[in-house]
Amino acid sequence: MATRLEVKRPIPVAPFRAEELERLLVPSETPCVSIHLPTHRGFPGWKQDPVRFRALVSEAERLLAEGPAPRDAARVVAPLRELIESAHWEYSLEGFAAFLSPSFGAAYRLPIHVSERVVVADTFHVKPLIPFLHANRRYLVLAVSENAVTLYEGGPFGAEPLELRGLPDSLRETLGVPEYEHQASRHGAPPSGPVLHGRGPGGEKTKIELLKFFREIDKGLHEFLRGETAPLILAAVESSHPTYREANTYAHLLPDRLVGNYERANGARIHSEAWPIVSREFKKRVDEWVDRYRELASKGLATDNLEEIAPAAIAGRVACTLAEEGVAVWGVLDRVTGLVLRHPKQLGPGDDDLVDEICEESLKRRAQVYVIPRESMPTPSPIAAVFRY
């Protein structure tokens, strides 16, 4: 008999990161409980958050009690009840999400607003998290100067520096101390560094050394960026941008950039300058898919029919799914055939949001998924898809 996995207690609470999505998409032992709620930053707002969470846990217990194993309901939700008294509420952001099954438990602070919802089903309810996971909400900024290299991760409400191993700390480290000091002495060695500006005699040699520095940065980022699709913005002095682009191998480095000295920048400055670029990029990507949907719908290569999209998503035929945020279509999806049975409301355990289910199946098969406002949808339906073939 296989060893039964136990939920780690207390359930850890952490900031939500992109790699967590894959953990949540992996089939888990059922039932799967998902709880989402909006939260408050700071006192006194956060005081009401655990009270509301308690009510949602009780709702999850009620749904479980209506299921096939009602006697286990209180035991299943016990790890969630432990979160009610946790100190993490004092450090809340805009939202909170908790996921629990008999063999898995995780909870996350979210930098995005989510609607209050409890779902008990065969899979975790992840659609509210998708806006954070994709380029519409998440971005990266690489701030490069002669004396510092920092990668920032940001979302709608701010940016924070990441601690990454493998990145060179400075140009000095890449060139080696003797060679660096020779270059600094020859060119005058102001704090901002003529090496990064490429001025003066020996400019071509300086560019070669700068290219070496940038290739070391690109190499150091390679493992972290593997599988990423978030847009990357370069923040550096003007003359560094063309040389870094020559060294870059990341497919999602944006043409728009930040120009200046960012050696002493903080997350607030990075976010204030980067977010307008990210917002334009997201709108551009969504508009492109909306236009493609309108172009292909009449040719049978796009549809807003949920019953057609579901089997296509499971078969891997969907290139992009557009889903309306904040809307649920309750029912049951057969994950083998793709057949769906709609219900007028959530009737009990086993019912799930069919739009969420389709988003999950699309993500598993590397489709693009965008959860967007009603006014951005190209159709009255809460879901639309563009097919690969």
C-alpha cells in the first residue's frame, strides 16, 4: 500500500510566485478545497480578515459535509482553522488564497485583489491567480550598472529585488581586479564608470569587456528564466542598452527600456517607471489575441462556445483562452472526453467553475491564458478561445 502523504502543519503562508502554479495544477488527492478572499494592508483593516476567513472555512466544511465523506469534513479543514489565529494576517497584501487536500496544503499572500470564494472540487480553483501569473500582472526589471546587478520582480502594486545566485556582482568581478583597475586608471575612473559609457581611447576594447560582463549576466539569469514568459525590462545607462541586447538570449526582453543610473534605485522607483511600460505591453498582447479571435471566429478556428472549447483544451488544440474575470459557470467537466454538464449554481462538492477548469487545462498544455475585464472580452460569452488548428 502506498504511503499516505500528510499535510505539513501549520500550513506555510508565503508570497505567491509563478512556479507555485505548477504545484497547484498537479492532480491532488481529493477533495480539493480552495479559498480566496480580499484582504487589507495594515491596521485596523487586517483585523477583520481572519474573521471573514473563519466564515469561509466554515462554508468549506459545510460543502464537504454534503459530499461523499461527511464525517471527515471537520478533520479535512482542521489545518485551515489553524490559519485563523496565525500572525500572518498582520502582513496581508491585497488578497489571500489557501489550498488544501488530504495530501497538500499551501497558503499565499497575493498582491492582487481577488473576490471572496470557496470551491470544493476534484481540482484546485486557480483562475483568480492567473492575472498575477502572466505578463498582464507580473514583470521583471534588470537594473545594471558598473557596480551592481539587480533583478526585480514586480506586479501591479510594486516591485522587489530578488536574491539570485550566479549573477556577477559587478564589472570588477567579471573582468578581475587587476584588469578592472587598469581600465579604471586609464579612463579616469569616475563613479559611474567610463567602462559602461564606452568613452575615450580603447572604446572597442571597452565594448568587448562590457559584452563579456553582459553575457555573464545573461548566463546567470538563464536558469531562473527557463520557461518564463514575463516581460523583462532593462534599466541601465543609454549606451549600455545596445550592447546588452547583443548579449541577451531571453525571448521576452521588451524593446521599451528604462534609461538612467539605477545603481541605488529601490523597488518604488523601479515600479513607478516600469509599470506604464508593462501595462502597454499587456494591452497590446490582449488586443492582438482579441483581433485574432475576431478574424478567425468566422473560419472555425475560434469560438466562444464553452462546450466546444473544453474538449479542444484537453486535446491541446487551444492556442489562447480569454476568460472573463469574476465570473463562474458551475458544472462538471469530464477531463478525459471534455464533455461538460452545466449547473445553474454550485450544487455541492464536485461542482467547479467550468471556466476555471478550461483555463487549467489550457495552461497545462502551454496555451496563453488571459483573465480580463468584461469590457475587454470580444464576445458576450465569459470564455473565448483561439485554436492552434
